[in-house]
Amino acid sequence: MTTTHFLDVDDLSRTELLNTLDRAEELKAAEPSGQLADKTLAMLFEKESTRTRISFETGMTQLGGHAIFLSPDDTQLGRGEPLSDTARTLSRYVDAMMVRVFDHADAVEMAEYANVPVINGLTDDAHPCQTVADLLTIREEFGSFDVRAAWIGDGNNVAQSFVLGCAMVGIDLTVATPEGYGIEDSVLDRAAKFDGEIDVTTDPTEADAADVVYTDVWVSMGQEDERAEKLQAFEGFQLNQSLLDGQAVLHCLPAHRGEEITDRVLESDRALVWDQAENRLHAQNALLTTLID
Ligand code: CP
Ligand code: NVA
């Protein structure tokens, strides 16, 4: 049997994604159960995390299993043991691995060598667990996916997985990014296989027809050296009172208030960000119970 990995949203079929969302909704409404009793998740983090780490760890506890947090310094990875050897070794102990790494190719390599599911907890290219939580939040708020969404900001990891997720569930999405910071063509090609229509623009005001507007930081982890250049490029892309007109607002968090979003917008009733953060837990519990045997 081949192992099912979750490296990006379209590793699931459309039906599997919708089933995962239904399962997340059920798990959110249910008492925690012990369905992953005796199961262990290894969590490998090259980058910092609040939500991903705590939600996966709490999720495994709720499901009756166990999670092990590993930074590179806790393992022989920090002393140069190859990812391929690490993946094969961990596969002999644990039932799944969650990896947060810089280079997406490293997550792919882990998946190639692992014979337990590898779940992408964020790479420089993708953040699929976030997208499942985002879609759950949109469906909770609007009752369906018959909504128009907009992404305003960097065409980064969170944006790329969101583009795929929207396309898969049939949400029409406008993506407004500054010139040179757009979604990769290969991601747009993958999204084009599904029903949701994706429009790309460099004009953030074109997002005004949306029901829900999503943004993320302009300077992602690992891009600290590009800070000055990016702050300049993203001028005009801030979610603030003058750009918005009553739309619901999403942000994967952490937010940099005063950069991509104002404090006023983030603290307003229209911001769904705390439900969105909570939904990481339920979305991932659904994924864990689906992917782990
Ligand atoms: N949204 C998200 O992945 O947050 P963390 O970086 O805190 O895990
Ligand atoms: N784009 C951000 C997301 C953090 C959850 C980053 O990669 O730092």
C-alpha cells in the first residue's frame, strides 16, 4: 500500500478535501475520543511556531495519542544526518510526521523516504494545514462556499495553498500582489484544473467585490534580509479602513500590526482570526484521523 502524504492541498482529491472539512466539523462538535490511542506523531520544526506546534500537540492529546516536538538541535539532523536517513529511522518508530522546513524540496524528500504519512506544517512554498482551517472558517461564517474571496499581499506559502484550496472547493478568488510577488505559475496551473476561478492583479482595490479578504505578513520567516525592500513594494496593500468595505477578514497569524493589517481591522468584529486559529486544531484532527492507520 502506498503511504498518503499531505504536502499540499491538492494531494487530496476534491472529494477527500470536502470529506476532511466535514470530519473537522464533526470533530469540533464532538467530545475528544481516543481513536489515535498508542499513535505517535513526530513534529520536526526548522522554523518557529505557536499555532502549528500547539494545535498538533493538543490534537494528538485529544485523540489519545502522543506528539514529540523536535527542533534540528534535538536530533542528529543538527549534526548533518541526512533527511533521508532521518525519515527512514523515524518511520520505524512513529505513525506520522509533521514537518515545518524552509525548503519545500526537503519535505518532499522526507515523504519520499518515509513510509508513514508526512504532513506539511509549512514550507517556503505551501501551508496546506492552514488552508483546511481557512476553508472551514469560511464555510462556518457563510454557510457554503458560494462566496467571493480576495487575497491581498504577498503571494507566499499561505497564499499559494489558499489559491489551491479555493479552486478545489469552487470559491472564486482575486489575488492582488505587487509586481514580482505573485503566485507561482505552476501553482496557478494546478489550480486551473478545478472549478474556482482565480483572477490575478497588482491592484489591491480590485478586491473590493469580495465577501472575505485574506492577508499574511509581508516578511515571512527566512526573509528578514528582504524587509526594507518588501515594505516598500507592499505599500498600498495594507488591510485598513480605507481599503476595506465591511468584508470579513482572515489572517493566518502571527500578524504584524501596522504593516499588512491595522490594529483596528484586526481587532474589529469582521476579523475571523481567532476562529480561524482554533480551526487549525479541528482541521488537523480530521487530517490526522484520516491519514494515520
Ligand atoms: N499560522 C501559523 O502557522 O502559525 P504558527 O507559525 O504560529 O504555527
Ligand atoms: N508566511 C508566513 C506564515 C507564518 C505562519 C511565514 O512563512 O512566515
